[in-house]
Amino acid sequence: MSLWRGIADQSVFAFNVRGPLGKTQVNKDIVASIGDATSHKLFPLFHNGVTIIARELDTTADAVSMSDYFVVNGCQSLTALYDNRNRLTGDLRCW
């Protein structure tokens, strides 16, 4: 299962009350911070996180796996990360 499942068609955000807000200044700032590789380590400080609800969640010492999940907060950040995934570095990882 890929973290990116459902982002391209926005289905993973079905229960997100705001959804994508378009090309707001916040979205432009998120994209700018993704484009600046020197700020990738600080990226978590630039947004308010991602909240996911899932029907099933399994954890091990090395991994977390989910099924039947939806993002209820973080649509702007995840959409920007998805759209700019070719610009991600090891300091800004999403998987």
C-alpha cells in the first residue's frame, strides 16, 4: 500500500471538511518550502500536521500499516507534497 493512494483523485480526503482550498497563499508557501531543500528538515514546523482516521491500524517496532483510511486534516500539505514529490529529499520523506 502506498501513502500516495487516493491523493491524485482526492478520494483519501473524502472526510476532510475543508478539502483542497486552491492556490491560497498558504498553499504557495507550502510549495515554496518543498522547493527549498535547505528547509526540508524544518518542514514539520511549517504546517500543523496530518490527521488520519483508519478502520485498522497495525504497528511493529519498524512500521505502521493502515487499511481503510482517510485524511481528515492535512489535505493542503499532502496534496502539495504529492504534486511536488520529485522535489523531495531524504530530509523530507513521505512514505
